Amino acid sequence: MADTTAAVPGPRAHGTREAVLFGGVYGSVLACSMVAALTQHGHTSRADRRYDALWLLVTALASALAHGYAHFIADRGPHGRWDAARSLREEWPLVVAVVPTVLLLAGAGWGWWPANGVEYAAFVLNIALLFVLGVVTARSAARGWAVAAAIGMGDALLGVVVVVANALIK
């Protein structure tokens, strides 16, 4: 007679490196596209920049919640009491990746630097973050420096595509 009480594996946990890369890239591209969308109409006052920072943070949190919940429901197996919370918690890199841009926009809103044109600094920041994420991840996977730089450039290209698309849409 077969044992039917065998434990069913729970949801698949993502590795930290995988979560950081995915969340970092997702968050950086999200930050680029949100800054592009929020500045599309030329609103550049300090109040607008504070509003932009808040909306970027809210959007990142909502995206993290949606993505974590999607992972949770995509796993059709039985779930433990705290599996949903664990799935949501694994999305922290996405939120962390937008924090530098939130601070950049908020700083412009608080008068630390000019509010007009800060979107260009935000684009450069996120493109640089994409490059660094690509290089660090490739190096941690034992890739050589040349390959890691090429992967970083490919990741940075995602941010450039968002910037170029924004320029063409305007």
C-alpha cells in the first residue's frame, strides 16, 4: 500500500542572486519608464517632483505586491500559512532598485538641486544601475570581465530604449 501522507513541496523559493537581478532590473526599468511618463507633460516644479517621487514609490510597491502575489498563485500546490507573505517579501529588490530615483526626485522637490531637468540625471542613474547589475551578476556567475561588461551593456541598453522611446513619443 502506497504512503499518501508524503509531504508536498511548497512554493519554489527564488535564489537571492536571481531575486536581486530580476528585481533590480525590473525596478530600474520601472523607474526609467515612470520618470519618462511623469515628466512627459513638462511639469517640473518642486511640488511636481515630490509628487513624482511619491508616485514612483507607490508604483514600485504595487508592482512588488502584484508580482509577489502572481508568483504565489502561479504555484498551484498547497500553501502554508505564511507562503503568501514569503512570496511578497521576496520582491524587496524591486522596491530597493527604485529608491535612488525616489530620493533623486524627492531631493529636487525639497530644493536640494534644481527640479527642472532632474529626469536626465534619473535616466543616467538607472542606466548605470542596470549596467552595474549586469556586471555584478555576470561576475558572480564566474563570467570573465569582457563578457560581464557585455552583459552589463545589454542590461543598460534596456534603460536606453526607455529613454529613446520617451524622446520619440514626446
